[in-house]
Amino acid sequence: NAGVTQTPKFQVLKTGQSMTLQCAQDMNHEYMSWYRQDPGMGLRLIHYSVGAGITDQGEVPNGYNVSRSTTEDFPLRLLSAAPSQTSVYFCASSYSINPADTQYFGPGTRLTVL
Amino acid sequence: QKEVEQDPGPLSVPEGAIVSLNCTYSNSAFQYFMWYRQYSRKGPELLMYTYSSGNKEDGRFTAQVDKSSKYISLFIRDSQPSDSATYLCAMSSDRGSTLGRLYFGRGTQLTVWP
């Protein structure tokens, strides 16, 4: 099993550009989520999904879109990048939304918006 | 007030020392308490998980939860240089709007020197 994979590893954008961060898992997990990690702020939940076709907002959803057409993939779209979105983005997955299920994190995407 | 508070450190100790890491929280609905370890430029990985109050031991690691004080701790005995990482506490509940969401502390950066 590859676990949770994320691409790209690094990305530099200009203000106003759009892009999609990719996340995939091969563990047949229903629950997937996106976090951003900023210095001094910890990880904050952006969006999450409890299964294909079902998504919901987390703590900091503004400026981001998600969709979930398959169990395996959960892409995160930045519609019009802003410098405030400079961060490290982590995707995570778990068997279900039950907090007793371990969440597995991907290696992260480091995004810089100029 | 942030939901979860964690002293970011940094914490620097000699090999063999006992390390104590702590978090406090404000939401009494939290029932699931986790500690994640994050090596530099990697994704977080689950270290320990505790449900409700009490202690849990796993090798050199002990997690304690005191719900009456809204305080959790992670103790590392006989610390090793390989324990050098950032330690993140995280919490969740199985009810209401916080179901399945992980709320993270800022993380404590630990260095164990030989």
C-alpha cells in the first residue's frame, strides 16, 4: 500500500492563479480531509468528506473548493490564490468519521503564493 | 480562545531525560485525545490515542488525560535522539458539529541531544 499520496510536493504560484492539489489513498477509506499547517497555528481543517459525493466545510474553507467523485481521490482547488494561502497542505484519510479510527496523513504540499 | 493550547517550546533535553509535553483544552465535548509525532518536512503520524480519562502506556511513552482539569500529557522516558520531532496534541468528539474533526495544538518542538 502506498498509503496517502499528495502531488505536487512543492508549488509556487502568483497571486490570482488557480491550481489543484491532488490527494489519493489506496486504503479504501471513506473519510478524507484537508488541513493547512502554518507556523504557530497548528493544523487547521479546511474541508472534509465522509464518502464519494459528500463534502463539508471545516474551520478555514474560504478560498478553497473540493469535490469527491471517487473513494480514492480528494482534490483541493485554489480558485484565485492569495499570499495568505502560503502554507503546507496535508491530506489525511481514515476508515470512517469515527474519531477512534486512525487518521493517516500524506507527506504534504508546500505552497508559496507570491 | 483557541480550542486547544500547547506550548510550542522549543524543548531541548539530553539523551535519557524524561520529557513531559502538555496541552489544555476548552471544549468539554472532546472525548478522544491523540498525540501525533511529526518529523521535519514530513506528515504527522499517530503516536498514541486515549479515549476519555486515564492513562495509557506504550513502551517508553505514556499518555495521560485529566478531563476534570481539561489537561492532557505525554511523557517520554529514556528519551533518544530519534525522538527529536514536533509533537502535536489533537482532540475530537463523537457528537454534534465537532464529530470527526481533529482539533490540533500548535505543536511542541523537541530536540534530544546525545
